[in-house]
Amino acid sequence: MPFLSHGSYRIRYELDGPAIGPAYVLVNGLTQYAELWAAYRDALVAKQFRVATFDLLGQGTSDKPALFINQDDQVAALDLLIGELGDGPVFLSGISFGGLIALRYAITHGKRLSGLVPMSCFAELSPQLLLLGNAMRTGLILGGTSYLQDLLLPMNLSDQWLKPLLDKLDSVKRQGWLVNDVYALQNLMESFLDFEPLTPQLASIGVPTMILNGEFDFLTPRALHETLRVHIPNSSLVIIPRAYHAFTLEKPALTADLLARFAEDVLAGRWQGNKAVWIAPEEAGGALAPFPAGYDHLRAIPTQGMNP
């Protein structure tokens, strides 16, 4: 199990796939850990990508600072990991909190990247997101990791994903209890106490950027992704049908396929961001559809006769 050193802290990471070739770096969400990317690792390695996963400071088997964890430290840890990848093309993707860290990296180290994929992400704390974050932090302090998971599961995942797990949720949550320390999670949440909006800096992101947003994302709704689409020059927004905030867990095959196709398009010179809005297919391998003209993409995905 290799580790990187950032100051006195150790950051656990894994590299898989061919040593020569384009790399994908995947950044965890707030309560996640590197093993949750296993399906992505397998799918991307099968397409000849090198895949780098890691636990952020305060997560998994990386060190858990006793007090404040600055987001700048997370960006620095990410930079150390990308430094392990050599000079080849690097594509960076992150989900939720990890998407925010990926955005910050692209703002400060964008020349090192070939492409960026922020997922379920935000550049500003809207009033709703701020209040939800404060409520979740209070829930963590008063109820512990298990209670935080109880709050997050129905916010982040669909009925279809949750229903077959209702009678075994404790076993599903147990790994989270084992790897996520309550105080470390509190520290990660408190890294937002001095958060400044990234919106004024988004225009400096010059790399091709595919923004992914679940159709039914309650935690970071489409308006937050619209900020990214409008301000990142070479971007497009792709809406994942019937998906919630944690669509990377619900739809790994589809999402991994979108990541691979994005990188292949960039490397082949086919990518054209144009700030376009697309609707992802229901299944991996399907074609993306342009959002129909004349409809407001901030309201809903227009459908005709789609089966529930």
C-alpha cells in the first residue's frame, strides 16, 4: 500500500493499469474512500487508461489530522499524486467535495491537465447548500457517523437503489463506520468555514471540461452546475437521466463509459465544449442527445414516452 508524504502527513494512493498511456485521477466525495472506485478502475484499465485513486486527508487510510484540514492541503496532496504519473495526458475527475478539489486544482495547476470532469459539484455555497451543510455537520456532532449516513443516503440515492438494501443498511454502512473517523469528517466539513466562491476564477480553467449532473440531484442541483457551464470556457454540461447526487455509485458502468469517451474525444481532437447541454444515455455505450431547443434545461429533461 503506497503512501505519499505531505509535510508530516501520509496520503494513501493506488495506481493501476499501464504505466504508459493517459491517466485518470479520481477524487472521493466527502464521506467516501478509494475502494468505492473499484468498478471505474476496472472499466478504465480495460480501455488502457492508468487509474489513480487515493484517500484525501481525513479519509480512509490516509492520515487524519487532529484538528483543521485545509482544502489547500487536499489540493497539494492531489498535486503530489499527479506528480507520480509522469508527463503523459492526465484527466481529473471528482465527485461532490472531490469535484470541488478537482476544480481548485484545475484553477491553480490547469496546465498539467488534459481534461477535467467535475461531478455533482459546485463553485459557490448557495443558501440551500450552506444550510444543508450546517445541518449535516450538526447531525455528525450530535449523532455520529451513522446518523450522518442516515441523512445522506436518502438525499443522495434513489428509491430503486435503496429499496433492496433497506433490510441490510447496517452492513452497507459498516464499512463507512470503519474508515471514516467522526472527528476527521467534522474537520473536513469545517474546511468550508472560510470558503470563498470559486466562480471568479472559473474562467481561468482552459482545459476541456465535461460537467456531470444527476437529473434529480437534490444536494447540488442544476443551478450550481450552470455556474460551472457558463464560466468555464471549453465546457459542456451532461445531465444523467434518473440520477441523484451520488450517481457515481448508482450508475458506475454509464459514468465510467462517459469518462472514457470524453478522454478519447479530447485525445483524438474531437472534443468541442461550446458550453453545450447534453442528455446522457440511459445505458453505457448509448449516444448523447442534445438538450432540445426551446426548453429550459434548468427546469427538467423533456421526455416522450420513456418507461419509468
